[in-house]
Amino acid sequence: MTGSIDPTRPQFDAFKALPRDEPIHMLNLVRVRALADYPEGHPNHGKGMTGLEAYRAYGRESAHIFKRVGGRQIWAGRPDVVVTGPTDERWDIAFIAEYPGGGAFLAMVTDPEYREVVKHRQAGVEDSRLIRMAPITELGEGFGE
């Protein structure tokens, strides 16, 4: 079974159909490959980079684009163990990115430079989840409020 690395066309269409001018949070869960899988012709093909090294290259090289569209990382953590849920869903990296709107995210992922840099992510990631969330600005006292 192959992992989820890029959105499917229906997933991307559903994202694009939502409002583009409201702040969003993107929950990222990432499992990296033991060895990065760069395509032939890429400068890093066959260099023996780990998936984590490739993912970190993606982060470094896309950071200025992420900031330019107004994005910022608001939370990051290193998952330890699945307490509830499928135990085979192991994640190496978890973070939440904030964007001023869905349009900012779309501007980032369609940027020509980003489309080159994302090849590091594609080479390094074994499986991932990317979940668009609407921030709740006034939290209640209990869970789910």
C-alpha cells in the first residue's frame, strides 16, 4: 500500500471550494521514509539521503515562500505513541501551520519555486495527513467547546 503524499484531485477540489479569505490551520502528520526516494535526474538521486534529511531540506527551502504568503508554524511536536486509533499509524513529525486564508495556502502550493522544492517532500515522505481546520477563537472550558 502506498502512503498519502500529495492530495488527490477530489481532495484538492474540495479544499479549493472552501472560503479562501478566512484564517485556516493545517494539521500535518508526517511519517518519513528510511531512505529518500528522489527521481532519476534529481541532483539528490542516489545520494543515500534519509527521508528526514529530505523533509528538512523541504522545510528549509520552502520557508521563505511559506512566510511570504503569511504562513507561520503555531505548534510542533514529536509523536510518542498512538493512545487511541490504529497502532500502525506511526508519525515522526506533527505540526500545525497557520495561514491567513485558504488563498494563501493555494498561492504557496502553486508557486513555481515551491513546485520544485516540494520534490524534497515527495522524496522524503512515506505517508502523511494534511487536514484543513477552521480555528476556534473563543474556547470553552471543556473539550469540544
